[in-house]
Amino acid sequence: MNADISIDITGETCPMTFVRTKIALENMSRGQVLAVVLRGDEPAANVPRAVRDHGHEILEMRPMDDGRCRLLIRVAG
């Protein structure tokens, strides 16, 4: 699935991982898809949970070959 916007938060630590994700989501339109590349157990657990808590839809969370994950999020209305 293609994303409308992509961000890389692999250099961030919690809570900035979600802050950067939230800012990106707030600047998108309903139904658009955000791809987030993240690294580490804490962001992999916390970012999807916080995204769901804000009403957005997790479409996919796929591990990448280099230890990072790609998270696809559909923006809620």
C-alpha cells in the first residue's frame, strides 16, 4: 500500500516518537495514509497504541530487514 506522506522517527525517543507522528497526522486529511518508520520495542508498542487511542486506524505494521518497522496509519475524520 502506498502512503500519502512518510516520516522517519528512527532517531527519536519516546515520547517524541508519538509527538512527531501526531503532528504529521494533524496535518493530513481524513482518509489519507501516513507511513511511519520506527525502531525499537518501546516505539513499536507505544506509537500504534497512541494512534489507536486517538481514533486512527492501523493498516499494517511490518518489520523491515534492518530491524526497523514500517507502520501504516489511515487518518480518522
